[in-house]
Amino acid sequence: MAVGYGMLGHVGWDAQNSYGTSKVTSQHFIPFISETFDWQHEPIKESNMYGRFGESPFHAGPRFVEGEIQMESHPIEMGHLLKSVFGQVTTTSAAGTQTHAFLPRNTTDWDDRAAGQPATVEVNRNVGSAALYYDMVGSQLTLAIQNGELLSVTWQGMGAGFTRAIAATPSIPAAKPFRWAQMSCQYNGWAITDMRQATITVNNQLERVFTLGQSNTPYRIKRTGEVMVAVSGVMQFAQHSFWLDFESYTARPFVLNFAGQDTPYNLVLDVPLLAFNKFSPTMGGKGLVEVSFAGNGQFSTTSGTALQATLVNTQTYY
């Protein structure tokens, strides 16, 4: 019996045409640090008593998938994860470049059964058949950068189906991840040269919906609340203007701009209205004073969103 190596595995992504039907005919393969796709069963234990100390019988209960992909920001393949969670994308073509503007859905879901477009994720763990997790709907996306590191992307989703298949042969286009040394930060149009780390998270607040007589897997994956945008980070304490905005709860634009290591790659994360709900300068020792901050990306009626991600690459569509 052979054991598997993670470095010989792969993760394949294919957006579905409908909820309930898996699809692997146009797969895109995502370079990844780790994956956690879990086909879960929740047994139902009877409450009846049977005149014994032994446990009452168990029966098959709800079945569903929880999934997570962690990757470094490959400037082409990360777009599939952006679209999965943001929900909508507009692409503008030019000579040698494609500009993709991702926006969270605002007034309509993808369809009646899924808040966002479902996907089939093939996970080959280098042991026998590959696992196919389908009806995967993107629930949360986190983009994080820290000095001295590459931009990381963490996708989380929930799904309804599982099967097995012969593993595909992966092919990943060559491109270098975004890194800390080729990025800039702006707050209200001011360049922030003292940022040390920053994180932006989009949360669709999804839930699995089971219905009577349909299936033991989720019949729908829908929303429980609004799209939430959270921003946090650490910077060196250099001035009081940010602190004053925190005290007055003044919302201002916040932008992270990542230039690619090669052309034409670029990524811009634009929060039109950032309101701090935490701004905590502290002295942790003899060195530079730092500030940890957190805030919410508020919906802007001017731009029609709480966050826009603009990705420039050579991919023709998502």
C-alpha cells in the first residue's frame, strides 16, 4: 500500500453551470499551500429507550462539505477564488492585458439555490482516485500581507456533494506571487510608509439549508446577513490623524496596491470607506512604537460597494 505526498497532489477548480451538477470539463489548477476539504456526516442518535444501558441506535443524518484553500497569490489562479466569494466580475481587454474588476454581489444571488456560483473542486491527494467536492460556494476570502512575505490568500467555502474520479493532469501557468516589497498603502489619499502588516477579509455569511424530503445534503446554500468587509493590521505609530479618525468614527478610503514581479500583473484592493473600530498604540519595549488597528469596510453609495478588487493579468475570463 503506497502512501501519498502532498507535493505530488493538486487542487483543480471548475465553476459549475448549475447547483447540484458537478463539472470538470474546464478545470483550472490552483497552486496551494494547504487544503482542507472535509466530507462530513452528522449521525442522528435515537432518543428512544430500549431497556438497556447500551446506546440507542444511530441513523444517517445531514451530509455536507466544509472546504478551505490556502495559497500564495498566484496572479492568475487567485482570480477564481476572488470570483467565487465576490460573486461578480467585469473584464476589460487591452493589448496583452486583461483587467478584472471584482465586486461583491449587492442585490441578487447567483440563483435560487446558491448565493454564489458553485464550483467543483478536485483534490488529488496522491493516493488512488481523486476526490471531487461539488456545489462548493465561496463563503469567505482573506488576503493578508506582512513585511518580508508574499501576499497570502485563504478561501473558505461550503458544499453539498462528494464523489471520486480519476485524477486529472494538472497544468499551472507560470507567474510570480505578489510580494510585500512591491506594494503601496494609502489612507485618504495619503501614502502610508509605516505599514507592517495588513489583512482584508470578505465574509458572505452563508449557511446550509436542508429541506424535507429532498436530500440529506444541503438543498440550498444561502445568506444569513449582509456581506461583511473587515480590515486589520499593524503600523508604526507616526502621527495622530488616524487616531483622531478612530475617535470621531470618520470613514475614509483605504487602498492596497500590489505591483507584480513581472508585467502586466497588478492587484488593487480598494475599500472606499474604512471606519476604525480599534486603534491601539502601545509601547511593547524600547523599540519603535506600533499600532494595531481594525475596522469595517462600509458600503459606499458613491461607488456602490464596500470593497473592489482589481486584478490585471493575462487571463481572458473568470
